[in-house]
Amino acid sequence: MAKEKTVYVCSDCGGVSPKWLGKCPSCQAWNTLIESVPESTAPAKNRFASLVKAAQVMTLGDIDAVDMARTPTGQEELDRVLGGGMVEGGVVLIGGDPGIGKSTLLLQALDSLQRSGQNTLYVTGEESGAQVALRSRRLGLNNSQVKVLAEIQLEKILATLDATRPDIAVIDSIQTVYSDQLTSAPGSVAQVRECAAHLTRAAKASGVSVVLVGHVTKDGTLAGPRVLEHMVDTVLYFEGDTHSSFRLVRAIKNRFGAVNEIGVFAMTEKGLKGVSNPSAIFLSQHAEPVPGSCVMVTLEGTRPMLVEIQALVDSAGPSPRRLSVGLDKDRLAMLLAVLHRHAGVACMDQDVFVNAVGGVRISEPAADLAVLLAITSSLRGKPLPKGFFAFGEIGLAGEVRPAPRGQERLKEAAKLGFGVALVPKANAPKKPIEGLTIHAVERVEQAMEVVRGLA
């Protein structure tokens, strides 16, 4: 028999190449071409015909705009990330590393929704119904009435959705689902894109809220083409170290709510529990202040959180190292140059290590001032005062620039018992905050003088 012809499909953009190449000719990505079987050249009959509705052109002023009704999931931290709950006809994509807790959280959410009167369906392609039932018993979800379907064929899943008409359906996972219309294997670029498109259109047509579980690649991005993220309404990422009991759910895209929201969960014997005060996770409990530690207030969506920044400055060899965990490495190098040029503190012959405690990732520049203070504290071996915190962006000219929503940051720190603040002058409140002493500065050298006076 003649060997079956194969093509190579890019896992990032879906581009097709007749032979394997190191770089995708369509999107220029390296090592993304995967061997697969080409689709039949015979045109498929009306694959999307049942999903097409007659449409007419209308002006925006003539269209009735109704606020989306939300259904709370019973998990407050998940509702926060979703923007208040599940939206009718909305499609949510949630991705994360294997074993991090995606299926556990969604099974808990479905059980809460079912107990509140919602009709729920859990479609599993990775486990049998008995395995899902065993997991629900382990989580303490006794006598749960969540409907379970162990199926991976798309056409059967769509028929079940049409027959049972659930309010919320979970597909775990989209990489295991396949369509008879395609000849490629489940998990291939074509199958993932086709199945997600059909499920999305079915959700919009019927009003079923659909949650798709997605696998992630080695670099942490969702497996399959990036077009998957454009199809859905909300994209959530499950983050956290599998060796730690804490998990973070972060919203990357949300058509019905704010992006960059974060939900914090703790993994327990009975599943995932929401953490109402996440600042406690990211603050170390030191009996006395230690050198190289500075607390800052960061914003995750609408939530201000206190995070401890730790720095260690040590004598180096011929090539000093600059290493940061949870912070941008290039920004660390820039801050060290500003510290030397404008504050006269040199670390050219020192190794500098910076870490954000608790595994949190800080992307906003408001952490700059806290990073500089932690580095200076470690270099001189002098701890910052107890109850001290700082935030502010540092410019290349040595100025301390304001951070957005500074008042909320200050009030959150005062609520948690912090008493001394070093902030940009533009963030200084007009009215004093009870129990909080605020030092407002405009430049890096002023910040260093204030800290020397406090120490």
C-alpha cells in the first residue's frame, strides 16, 4: 500500500506546510510544525448550516441593550474573576498545568450551581463516570445531582446539549474532543479549532453557558492555535506551584468583566477553598524586621494586595549575576543603574537576587520603589522599620512617579495594621489616614534620605 500523505500544521497559527521546517513559514515561530493527516478534499456538506441564522443590518440605537444576567457559581473567588458569575450563552476557557485543580474547582462550582436550582452537565473525556463520582465523594459532595457524560465525540455531545438543555455545561477537556467531519486525531490543531467553533456557536444559539478546559504547553500558554482564545468570551489561567497549597486564577480576557482580576484559592482535603485575605499569603511572618525585605501594595484587577519583596545582595565573582523571581529581569537591571546614578549606591561588584514572596508575579512598575529599598536594605545590612511599606514607579531620570489608585493602596495597608508609608508625592492623600504616617517623595535620593532617617 502507498504511504498515506501527511502535512505539517503549525500549533500556533494553524498554517500548513507540505514538509517539516524548523520555522513556520506563516508566523515565523520555531519548532511548532506537527505532523498530521490532511483533510479530505471533498467539500463537507453544510457543516455549519444548522448554526447559521438569518441576520439583518440594524443601527446601534435601534438594538435593545440588556445587561447580562449573571449566575453566581457559589465560589466567591471564581465569581470575582468571571466578573460576577456565569453569563447566559457565555463561553469560558480555563487553562492550567496538569494536576493544578481545574477539574476539582469546576466540579465544586457545578455542584454549588446544581444545589441552587441550575441544570448542570459535566462532560468528561479524560475520566470515566465512576472516576468523576469517586472524586466528588473525596471532595465531600455527597448525593450530588450533577449530570455526567463520558464522551469525546463532538456530534454526540452537541446532541446531548440539545436534548438535556443544561444551564451550564463543562467540557473537560477540549483537547480530547473530536469531530467525525475531520480525519485528524483528537488534540490536533484542526480538531481543537473545529470543536471549539461548534461548541461556541451552539452556546450562543441555545443560551447554554459552556466552560472549556484547555491544556497548556511547556511555556505555559494554552495548547492549540491562539484563535481558540479569540473564539471564547473569557480566558482564565490557573497558576501556582503544585508543591504549594495556594492557587491563583487570573483573567486574561473577559468580554463581560474586568481583565487582570485574580482569585486566590487554597487546596485542602475537601477541594479548593477561596482565600478572603490573600495578602496574608504574600507576607512573611518575621518576629523582627530583617534586612532586604520591603512590603509593597500591588493591584490585581480591582483588588489591592500587600506583597513582600525580598532582596539579597552578596559579593560576586568576575561577572555579577542579576536574578529576579516574579519580577521583570530587565527592569531590575534598569533600577540598579538608576540607584547608582541618582542615589550613589553601587552594586556593580555584587550579586543581586530579588524575589516576590508567595509565587506571585508582579508586572506593574509600582513595585520599583520597594525593590530599590529592599536592595539598599540588604546591601547595608539594616532592616526597614516595622510596619513599613512603599510603592511607586521609578523613572530613568531618578523621579518617583505616582501609581494608579494610590488611595486604595494606602487604605488597604492601613486596614492590615501597617503604620509607615513611603509613597510618590502625587499619591499623598489630602486628608490624613488614621494610624498611618505618610512620607511623600519626588526623587530617589529623597527616598533614601527618608529611609536613613527612619532606620
